[in-house]
Amino acid sequence: MNSDFIVAVHALVFLNHKKSVVSSEALAENVCTNAARVRKVMAPLKRAGLVDTREGNEGGYRFAVDPAGTDLASIAEALGVRFVEARWHSGDADKECLVASGMGGIMDDVFADLDECCRERLKRVTVASIDDRIFGGASAAKSA
């Protein structure tokens, strides 16, 4: 997993809290990254329908869906995030030894199961629940 997921969740919670159009520069300042990175992360969220965009001087992003119905698993899906994966495999599928030839596939299955466990857990966390944890259920009119 890279940090795009963290940037996306942070941005969506901030947009939900603001309840208005927010520029990529303002989002970047709040996330503590740069505006180009924010725009890169927001593009797949727009394609998934999670945010609307406005062009021009008053342009930016607006949260487009129900925060209580937007879980972190759907954000991960929009970004194509894998939480648990192997970037290296031991052994070699062409070896005669069953351990050496079979370990890569077995570990891929283990990591796929772990990734699915992460997604199932993230289905229980919503943008609204994060907002509630931050603001204690207080009005969204409170400034960030």
C-alpha cells in the first residue's frame, strides 16, 4: 500500500467537513502535501463518483456522496489499493522441490486473504464515523 489511500481519506473527510468546494491547494495544505499529488489522488475518486469538481477560479473539489454510506473499502477500491501483497517471492516455480515451487502461490493466497480481511474491516469505517471521531459528533459548521 502506498500513501495515496491516506491522502484520499484525509481529503474526503476534510471535504465532508467543509461542505463546500475546496481547491487542490487548500486540500494540499490541510493534508500537508503538494497540490499536484492531491489532484493525482482525487482523479480516481472523481471517476468513482465520490467527488464532484468545478473548473476555474472558484474551482476545486466537493464531496459528492453520503458520508455515512461511504466506507473506506469503497475508497480503496476507487484507488485500486492493495493493503497486503508480496513484492518478492521465495523459491522458483520451475524447481523440482515442492516447497521451492509451491511457496510463492501459497503465500499469494495468504496475502490475498489478509487483504480481504483488511477490506472487510474497512467496510465498518465511514467518512462520517471518522468525522464523528474527530469532532465528537459536533456540527460540521465548526471550522477546521
